[in-house]
Amino acid sequence: MDSQNKALNLFINAFMIAFCIIIIFPVIYSMLVSFQEPRMAFYSIIPERWTFQHYIRLFSHGLFPRYILNSIIYAIGGAIVSTSLSALAAYALARFQFRGKGLVNSFVLGMMMLPGLISVIPIYKLASDLKLLDTYTLLIIVFGAYGIPLGIWILKAFFSSIPQVLDEAAFIDGATPLQAFFKVILPITTPGLIATFLINFVYNWNNFFTPLILVTRTNMKMATVGLFDFQHVLEGNQDELLAAACVVIMIPSILLFIFLRDYFMRGMIEGAVKG
Amino acid sequence: MRGKKLSILIAVLLMATLVLSACQPAAVEEPVAEPPVVEEPAVVEEPAVVEEPPVVEEPEVVEEPEEVEDPGVLRFWGFYDLTNEEDGRAVQMKANIDAFEAETGITVQYEQVAWDVMAMNVSVAAVAGGDLPDLIMSGYEYIQGMVNAGALMDIYDEIAVADFYSDLNEFEKNLNESGGMRYAVGTFVGGGQWYYDTEIYPDGFPETQEGWATECERLSAEDKYVATFYAGRAEAAMTQGLAPLVWSLGERLFDEEGVPQFDSDAVVQAIEFWREMYNNGCVPEVAFTGDWSATEAPFEDRSAGAYRGGTWSYIFVTGLQERFEAGTVAIGNPPALTGGDQGWVFMNVENFAVTSRAENVENAIKFIEFFMNPANLAPWANSNFGVPARASAMEDPVFESKFYDDTLANLTRNGQGTETSPYYNETMNSLSATVQDLVLNSNLDIRSGLESLQQEMILLYFD
Amino acid sequence: MINRSKSYPYILVTPAILFLMIVTLYPTLYSLYLAMTRTRMGIMEFVGFRNYRIALMSTEFWQSMRNSLIFTSFYVLLTIVIGYGIALLLNRGMRLTGLYMTIIFLPWVLSEITTGVVWRWMFYQDYGILQNLLGPLFGGYKFISRPEGAMGIVIAATVWRSISFAMLLLLAGLQTVPKEVHEAAAMDGADGWKSFWKITWPLTLPTTIVTIVFMTIQAVNGVGMILSITEGGPGRATEVLGLLMYRQAMQFYNFGYAAALSVTLLILNFILAAFYIRGLNRETALAG
């Protein structure tokens, strides 16, 4: 029975490893392509001559550094907005009993189920009427709002897991609920806040479709949209250059994810299990 | 605690900004003897949360010479990435802009907008109240759409008094002037052009449907294609590929009011022709499914005997110039569909246009005049391998070559101005998707597909 | 529960709700109005249900509906089946589970455009890696230039990217099944397969339903991926409803027509969302 189990385990592990290789292959492939000489990418998978020229070119010519800067601004800005707003709301929902609480809960749930696609084009039309197009404000607000349902979902779970006695203790010491929030609860839920912030940051950083529609002014574009443009603007096969751009865009997400995986997973799972 | 977190984040953001903005090493291995590349010179945007306020400078118009006045700025949207040193057109544009700035003291605020989205961006900005520059570039076929969107300014009066006006060639005037109004100024004329391999076609390039079928049989045996051309899902594929075929039968894609007539017999026949070529392998598959550069590849590696490019093809097709000068590639006549007597190529003029909300109209006109100076126009047209719109610029020695002789002959004999319509972009784009479907799927009925497209176009735009 | 001051919770909750209303709810409602307008020469005019009528008469619309249906069904099926399988394997709690999960999750934290572009390269007509690998197996079939092939690529790529999402949800569901249940079944002589069908599957059904609905919503949202890989081509083979909507709005600025399309999309989503709510109720009822 035990050797059978061992063999089964071995088999499963082998299968999983193969599966993971298949999953990760495209990512590795794009990295390999980015180091290839121009037009050499399709003759061999592994570069014969490794070169950094595409990365150098990306950051010395043209708008790519600007695009990266824009991405940083939008991603961080949006994440800050959504994390802070959802923290406040989640605290209220987890701790307080008030009229309309059920309504709020359903509302947030409902918003979670509205695909972003539906609202982007009206947002575009409204923003253009308000002359908000092509500003940093617009996309930060939109990203901020998009992240709120998920943020509330995750943070409510975190807040709920903190025993009430802590609040009570603070109140006995004479603190207002808000003070209790900032000084006692919040520090403890830092993992939850970080998780929410990171998830939102990565989601915003990678967001492609929404900024494609809402930001059309060339030098306000995000890196993801810029990449899409590159494909059209670049004449001739410049896939290696595009690959370098892809890798640059991928790096923050990959690094954040590998080192902070626990935060990510915890956030998602807490929300999934308790939401 | 929260404040601490915020300030950490802000510090990180600032550091990142500093690092990235410092990260501009001089260009390393560029062959062209140019100084180190600087990022786009004139576009200054502060990463602030506020939209860039419109630049309002003192107007240029002064009666008597005054003391020092600020010459002002010119906001200009152009096609090219001015930091790209491998594109002759970008290099030339940059040189012209620099010279203009030096001569007039006007600061040019340049922004790149790709040629295939320029008209869209401009029209949308006009309609939605967005930011419009003073001056833009545009191909001729998009002008009417932009006029309809209220995006362009009528500059007939300003141009009629310009010193280059009398020198403009008739083609340009015909296209850009109508009803006493003029919305654009053409800089050079370009158009489609068929290049063929003289070794594959020693007797010349076939100009009829039957000719193509015959050559196809011969060449298929050698694993070669009759020709390659871009026929993908883009409006340009229709303008450059389908429209001339329709013209060869004496029909047009739009009527005089710009209403599409996509379900005519001519269009059906054109699509049938393409479908036949696709199914029989006379034209490579990438012509219909690939992108521009994938389409050029078969001609570059000589597996296709001909290529329908344009006057600009030297820029994009590797080795074309060398082969033409060596005599192994020649410029041929376009094919006509059965029942038509002559094949056509489209002809186009590239324009400057002043937007309806331009704030620096004088500077824009000055720029146009500067550009139309033969000393500036000739190299500009040449960098695009186009024919300058001013006769006097044509006398520049840079145009004395077999290439220009043949090009001029081609455009004169085979060229026809592109059609236009208030909804050119939209309808042609939809047409290209339908055409691609019809060519690739032989079990679809061409006529009914076109009829339903035609109906939809009318309902959406013209009803 | 604290009941210190009546207004505190409202103050806390209001900013978030306000944001959501302004950015998500209001535009969605606005699109209902937009769908009844059209803009001619810069003037917006009310046209009633005309946009919907045009859509219903348009072959392009029906084709995109058909494409959306094909895409969504295969996508949901594959993610659920594969996701569930992987979740089962990972549920065994092997040593390398953490590593596996990290790798499987990787595509999800990458952007649609970067991954889409890579998939496009891998299937380049003449020299894409996967094209060269798989093409000969199908007699030189050029995947990306054929309607069915392109749809296959797009489905594969989107599944690849979001497998982890489904897997995570399903794994969470699996982990709510206590080990004792399995052990009890094993003691009663039930083998692996029976144990799965009779015990695990029914117990995780609510989670599975929730995941199905989530993935269906994702399928609707997955336009970015398709845009990056094929841009709707060849022809209209991979043009799903969301892509058609994007094109109509951003390339042809037929905002009214695009809004009508998005309303159609919304209705589709509502039907799916109804399932979500029911599934959630079932799940809480079972758990509580």
C-alpha cells in the first residue's frame, strides 16, 4: 500500500512538474526572445548571441520610460485610493451594525459582478464631456473604484478575524471608534492592507483594456497600452524589442508575486472562504 | 502607521521617477553620424494631476515692428517618432522642425500619433471636446471625415495668398480645393506601385486576370507566387488593393456623396478574384492574414514574383532599392479585372491641416510655408520617395533618377485619386473585415455577404 | 457589535460607496440611455430602439454572439475541468505544492497584452514555435490564419492565463471537505473514484457553481487577451461581442450602437449573476 502510494505520488509530482513547465513556457520564451539579436529570434529558441541592446534601446529612445512612469503613477495611485477606501468601508461592515448594512453588502457584491467592460465606454463618454480625458486623475479614480469591491471582500474577512475584545479594550481606555481603528485595529491588519494594496497594484499595472479606452493621448499612456501601440507603429519585425518591453512590464508583477506570494494568496483565500 | 506607509510609498515613487528620468544613456551603436539621441525634444508634460493648460501666447499679427515679442509655439501632431534615426522620414522631419525653430524662434511642441489613428484621434478629440493641436499631418482620404467631425479649419484664404500657391500642381488642387474651401495643403504625391522581379517575369508583369492564372500555373510548379500584397483587415488594404480592382471595371466604391456601394458587381468580381488567388495558392496566405511586414517577406526572398507596394516601398522593403538599381526589379502596370481595359493604382497626397480649434494659426501657416519652400520640400518628398506637390521643387537634382522617372510615369498613366467619404474610415474598415471573411471562407456567398454589409453601413451612417 | 455613535459607520462607508456609484453604477445606467441615441455630425439625437434593431439585423452582431458563445463555453469548460483536476492533485498536500501554485499562478499576475503578444509569436504563420511544433501534426495547418485555429489559440491562451483563478477557488472549496469524511468512506470500503463522486463532488458543488459563474463573467471580460492575439481576426472569426463593442466605440465612435451592444452583454451577465447569488446562498446554507 505504501509503495503504491509512493509511486502514485511520484507520478503526480512528475505530472505537475510537466504541467508547470507548460504553463511557464511562454513567459520564459519571451524572456529568451528579448535577448536575441534582431530577427534572430525565430531561428533558435536559445539565443546564440545574447544581447542587451533592446533593453538599452527601450530606455534611451522614445516614449517607453514615460509609459513606465505613467504606469507607476496610475497603478500606485489607484491602489492607494482603493485600499484606503475599502479599508474604511470594510471596517464599518465588519464591526458595526447599522441600518442599510445588508443593502451595502448586496450593493458591493452586485458591483463585483458587473464586468468592467460594460462601464468603460460610458465612462469615456462622460469623461470627455467633463474634459477629464487624458488626465492622471481620471484613471486613478477609475482604478480606485474598480479595486473597491475586491478590497472590501478581502479586508472584511481580515477585520472579522480580529477579536472584538481589542476594540472593547480600546474603548475602555477612552478611544473613539476612529482612534481605535487607526491605532489598534489597523496595525494588526497590516498584512491584509498590504495584500489588498498589492493585489490592486498588480491588477492596475497589468490593466490593458480600460486604459486603452480611457487614455488616448500618447504621452499619458500606460506601458501596457504603449506595448499595443508599438506593435502597430513599429515597422518590420521588431519582435525582440517588443519582447524586451514585455519583460520589463512583467518584471514588477513577477517579483512582487514571488516575494510576496503569501500576501497575495492569503488575501484571495481569506476573501474566498469568508466572503 | 498609515501615514508611515503612505510616506514610504511616496518616497519609493519619487525614487523611481528619479531613477527612470536619469536613465537615458547616449545611443550606442547607431551607424548614422548623429549626436547622442535625446528624448523627444519639445513635448513638456509635468506629471501633475492637472491637465496641461492650453498654451496661449501673444498672437503673431503686428502692424508695425515692435520690440521683442514672443514668437509663440506651434502644437503639431505628426506621424513619426523623431528619435528614430533609422527612418529617413523621421530624420528629415526632425531636421525640418529644427530648422524652422531656428529660423522663426517658434517652439514646436511635437507629439507622435500613428498615421492609421491620426484621423480617428483628431475626430474624436474634436467631437468629444478633447485637446486638439494646431497642425496635423494626414493622408488625403481622411480629410473629409475630419471635416465632417468639425475638426479642421478652412484655410483657403490663407493659402491662396501664399507664394507657393501658383506652383501647386493640379492634382493637389483638385483634391484639396472644392467649393471655394480648402482644408489641407499637400506636400507630396504618392501612390500604389507594382514592383516585379525581372528574372521571374522576363516578358513583363501580367496585367489581366487570365495572365495571372497562366503565370500562376507556371510559377506554382516552381513553388513560387504570382505576387504578394497586403490585403488584411485594415482600411488601407481596401484603399490600396480592392479599390483599384473595382476601378478597373469603371466602378467606384462610393458615390459622389460618399455613400458606399459595396454590393456592386465589380466588388463581387474583385473578391472572387482574390478568393481564387488564395485558394489556388497564387498569392501567399500571409497576404490576407499577415501584417504588412509579413506580406513583404515573400517578395524579399523572391518566392513571389511581384509586390504591390507604393512609392514609399524603398523605406520598408529590404533590398528593394538595390534590386531596382541593379535592374532585377522593375515597376510594372497594375492588373485589371476581366472586362476592364486598364488597371489602376491609387494616388494620394499627404497633407498638413490646421485644426478648427488651433490657437496658433499664424504659426501653423508659417510652418506650412516653410515646408513648401523647395529647399525643404524636396528633401521631405524624397525621404518619402514621393513627388513634391510643387513643380519647382521637382527640379531638385535629387529627383533625377530612373526611380522617379518610372514612378512619375506610373502615377501619370495608372494613378487615380483615392475616393473619399464622410465615413471613409468606418465603412472601409468594416469592408475589410467582411472581405477577409469572404476570401478565407469559400463556402460563404459573396454577394449576400456584401449586401448585408451594405445594408448595415447605410443603417449605421447614412440613414 | 459596537454601537458607539450612529453616524460612524455611515461616514466610513460613504466614500467607498460614492466612488462605486459614480464610477461603476452611474456609467452603466448611462449606457442604457446612450444605447438609445446616435451622434450625427456632433449632435446627439434620441433614436429609441433603433440601435438594437440594427444589431439584430447585422450579421456581424450575430457572428460575434456566436463567437462569444463558443469562446465562453469552451473556456469555462476547460478551466473548470482542468482547474478541478489540478485542485484535486494539489489537495493531497504534497511538499512542492507551494511551488506548483506559484508557477500556475504566474500567468494571472501578468498582463493580457504581454502574454497575448507572446502567444501570437508562438503561433506566427511561418516560424512560430508552437506553429512549427503542432503544425506538422495537422498537415501544415496554419492555426492563426484559420478561423477555427485562431479560436482555438485564443481559448487556449485565455484558459492558460486564468486556470489558476479557477483552481484557487476550487481548492478552497475542496479544503472545506474535512478529511474525516474521506477516511470514513475509505473505512466503509469506498474506493477513490466512488469517494470522489459520491462525497467530494456533491460537497463542493456550490463552490463549483460559483466558480463556473465567475469564470463565465471572466470570459465576457477576456476581450483584452483576444485583442492582443488576433484583434478579432482572421476576418471576424474571433471577434467576440466585447471586441465588437470596442471597435464600434473606439474606432468608429458609434457610441450609441456600442452602448446597445454593451447592454446586451450586460443582460447576458445578469442571467449568469443570478446563478451566482443562488449558488452562494446554497453554499452558506450548507456551511451554516
